[in-house]
Amino acid sequence: MLEHGGRLRAAAEAYGIPLDEWVDLSTGINPDGWAAPRPPDTVWQRLPEEADGLEQAACVYYGCRSLLPVAGSQQAIQVLPALRPVSRVGVVDPCYGEHPHAWRYANHQVRTIAADAIEGRIDELDVLVICNPNNPDGRVFTRSQLLAWHNRLSVRGGWLVIDEAFMDATPERSLASVTPRAGLIILRSLGKFFGLAGARVGFVLAETALLERIRVKLGPWSIAGPSRWVASAALADRAWQARMRGELSLAGARLQTLLTRAALEPAGGTLLFQYVKSAAADSIADHLAHHGILVRRFPEQSAVRFGLPGEEEAWDRLADCLARRPK
């Protein structure tokens, strides 16, 4: 099992700070997410049913024609490697760690590839896995780049897998609208932009034959009924989505400015997080943790990732703590 952001209980125990005194900036989850109403009692009392409107709401939201709801994109990440024979799999480095982990666990030949080296190495691969925007550094690949790589893979029966977990704030960059297309697999999630990580709802956008293979692999009821009900309502709330994209644009710029003024200029990021590379990354994270602020450490990249603070008090605590950071 890999470690992830959000391990707040472990941090509270390690630093001796009560759980409710922490500011958690480690996950990249929207701190002002969609406020879910209480589902009707009948939703709790019945088995989940596919004809409840979730698939239709998701197709409208993503602008696609075929998709499969799954228990968060993590479920799809774990299932996809089982649906191919042993393959040469390229994963962009750095990347969300569960991607290479899942393909290695299924005995595929995994090689990590720097983003700038993909063009020269894609013909060596059967599968290319990309996060767009990339997690953890926020790098964005253009639609033309991705479509060209997909074409080169698909003519050989290959796959381009794109994890768009952080795409919702900038939907114009998504390839969702060109699906279904053979060999193109897009993963989406309600965890980040909508702030509904606990609901465990995600989607696979792909050709219907592949979706059916995933459906058979997962079996029935992969998503709880209340989660389906909440997801349908969130996907249909266009007014909230539009307002939130504007608010995140301001908040993302604010965080970037705050870090730059603290001599921690981001090397990349999205509207939901900023990525800072520094030789002192570990000591930065440790200093913040001693003051009850949790950020995500990336030791291999000598980097830390800052999610958005929520309340003004959290913004003030972060600014104050950074100002008192040992130089």
C-alpha cells in the first residue's frame, strides 16, 4: 500500500497535536466543495440501481457518449492492468504513484519517462499513462500532443490512459468530448473539484466494449446508492460549478502569490494546489507540521505540494507559519 495525502490521524499522533487543530493542505481536495444534501431514506433502503440518472448526468457533464461509474478513479486504476496481456507501459515521471504501482503489481513492464522524452519513446510502448494536469507538478499536456500520441498507440492496439482527476476546473483542456475512441481511456473523479472524496465516485470514459469488460470485472453495486444520488445532484448543479471555477481561479492565484512572497516560488501547480521544489523541502514540511499544517511531501523530487486553505483563519495560519520559517 502506498502512502497518500490526507493521513491526518497519523500526523496528529506523530506531532502530538490534536486532530481538530490541524489545517490539512496535503490532498489537493477543494476545501469549499459541493455541499451535499441528505439523500432520501429510500436511497439507503434499496440496492443501487443503474437507471437512477447518474450515467446520464455524467455524460452531459463530461460531454461524452459512453462511460462507466466506478468507486473513485482508484478502482479503475487497479482494474485496467488486468485487462491487457503483459505490456510495455510508460508512466510519466513524476506521476500519481498508484499508476505505476498497479501496472507493476500486474506484472507489466513499467518504465518511467520524463514528460519531455515521451515524443521520442512512445513507439517503444504499448500503453502510455498520463495525469493531465499532472499530479504532483501540475504540468498540462495539450490536446494536440495527446491526440497525436493516441493515434500512434492505437494503430498498434495500444492504449493512452489519461487521469483527469484535476481537470474539472479547466474543462476546456479535457479530451472527454472525443470519447469513445478505440485505445483512449479517460479517468475522472468527483473527489477533487467537487470535494466529494469520501463519496468514492469516479468514471471511466472509453469505448463501450472496454467498459463492459470493466463492468464484468467489478461486478454489481460498485458504488453505494447514497453516493450515486449525491453524485447525480452535484454533476447537475451548473450554477455551483461555474461559480466555483471563478472562486478557484482567485484562490489558486492567491496561494501562488503567498508562496512566492515567502521565497517558495511554485515550480508548477493547478487551481487546487501548488508544487514547490526545494532542497529544504523536508524541513519546510516538518516546520509546518510542528505548527499543525499538513502538506504533502515528495522526497524523491525534493518537493512539497500545498493544497488550498479554506477559511481565512487557515490562510492566516499558513502565511504566519511561512513567515516564521527558519531561513
